[in-house]
Amino acid sequence: MEFAPRRNTGNTSANTAFVREIYQRFIEEFNTVAEYTAIAIAASDRYPAVAKLFDELARVELAHHTRLGQILRRLGVERALQWRGSQGGGRRQASPFASEAATAALFEAKIAGEMEDAATYRRLMRDANDMRIAAILQEIATEEEGHATALAAMQARLGRS
Ligand SMILES: [Fe+2]
Ligand SMILES: [Fe+2]
């Protein structure tokens, strides 16, 4: 599934690159909700604690999606969202928990992704010229760092078992 912004009608005052990147984060956070929820489902049989963690992360990512939507409104971006519907495909993929190597790779990738997201939000925070927007972006950055920490702790816990 995918959202797409309609052509921008007016509002040239806002920094276009900044707005575009906030919009991109808005979409990415939503995609992460679906991805993390799917990971939780894949983990549920063998790793209930992992399933619980990814469910919790998905809830926070959904809150990020919502808050980025608030930022878009605050920026005065009037972009009607066009629902393109499912992209189809439905390619079958192996479970990320099919092997120890696959599980390790999953955690490595997700920890790196969370750290990258945190860095992106810190950069956007510095680019924001609105205190309220900067504060929201800082909170999200801190939560993304917390996600990386929680995932690393779970990875260590699995390694010991
Ligand atoms: Fe997030
Ligand atoms: Fe996150």
C-alpha cells in the first residue's frame, strides 16, 4: 500500500526539501508498522518475547506516523492523500526466524535501521525553524534510539539462550 501526495498547490514558503523529507518519514513510519507487525506474527510461535517487543515497537511507530502527520499540518502543507491501494505482488518470503543466521541478520538490520532513523530525525530537528516541530522531532529521535537499545538487548538475550 502506498500514499502519494498530490501536486503541491501553493505554500512555497515552507522549505520544500524539509517538507518532502518529513512526508517521506510519514510514509516510512507507516510502512514500518506493517513490517514490524508481520515480524511479530512470524516470531510468535518460537519467540513470544520477540513477538511482544515488535508489537510494542509497531505501536510506537504508529504514534510517530500520527505525529509526523501533525507536523505536516503545522507546516501548512495541504496535500490531499491519494490512496493507491495495494501494490499487489504478495511474493512469499522465508520467515526471518527460519535460521539462527536469518534471525541475527534481522536484528542487525533493524538495529541499524533504527539508528539511521534516529540520525535522520536529529538532522531534521536541526533543520526545523519552528521550536515546536524541533521538539517533536527530538522526541521521535530519542524513541528510535530506545528501539535500537531494546532490539540489541533482545538480541543479546537470544544469544545467551
Ligand atoms: Fe519510528
Ligand atoms: Fe523505531
